[in-house]
Amino acid sequence: MRHVLARAAALLLCGAASASPPAKPQPSELDSLFAALAHTHSALDAKPIEDQIVAKFLASGSPSIDLLMTRAAAALAGGDKKDARRIINDVTIVAPYYAEGWHEKAKMQAGDGDDVGAIVSFNKTVTLNPRQFEAYAELGTVLLANGDKKDALATLRKALALDPHLGGLDREVQQLSREVEGERI
């Protein structure tokens, strides 16, 4: 009985700890990184800034969530997609406010061919973190693969607005723009 009560108390403490969102990086840190990103001249110059921004996005503010994300990444690296999927699902349940949990879930869903699930999870990601340029780009790719050129174009433009040097996306947006909107005179 004592063991059951101790476990219940531990679960309540974990639940209480995860009930409120963790502290986010100071907006000024991200603002300055995004300002620097906007002033880069090439993808090569942008890459280290993108990496810093993504590192800020990954910081959940919760050691438990960070540990789960590390374990999920290790499982993926080791080829254990089933375990990685289970861990990421747990992250989205325990920390539904954590955008990167949804982002990882969306990437796995897209990789598994679950485009509907991926679209839902990518949308959840960008709702929680409207600056997640990678998620916008990945969502645009899934939308495009499903024939939704108009929404794909809008989504890819959002990604480019946040990161003007994101993986050659500008050429894709130009091409898609001609297909959706026609040639400009």
C-alpha cells in the first residue's frame, strides 16, 4: 500500500511539474538571432545561426523532457523507430505545449507516409512556435506532395520569411509561384 501511495504521489508531482509550460528562451535572444539571420548573405552564413535558433527551440526547460528527447534521438540513430515513436508520443502527452515534441512527431509521421497525421502535427508545431521555419518548410513539402500547391506556397513563403536562406527554398517558391499564380508581367 505504501508503495502504491508513493507512486501516486510521484505521478502527481510529475503531473504538477508538467502542467505549466517551461520557461522559454528570452525573446530578446531569439529576436537577435532572427535579426542576424535576416542579414546573412548566404546559406553558409545562415547555417550557424539556424543551428543556434534550433538549439533554443529544442530547449524545453524541463530536464525530463530534454532527457526523453535525447533518448528518442538515440533510438532513431540506432534504428529503433518504434521506440523513438513511443517516446515522442509520450513527450506530446506529457508536454503538449512543447513544439519540438510535435515537430519530431510530425517528421516521423511524414517519414512513415502518414501525411494526414504529419500535417496535423506540423500545424500544432507552428501554432505553438510560429517561428519554427523548419516545420513550415516540411509542412509545405507534405502539402505539395499531396497536391495542395496553393497552401504549400503560402506555407513555404512563411518559412522563407523567417529564414531567407533555408535550403534552396527560394527556387522552389519561385517555381511554385509561377505554377500557382502564373507569370508576373
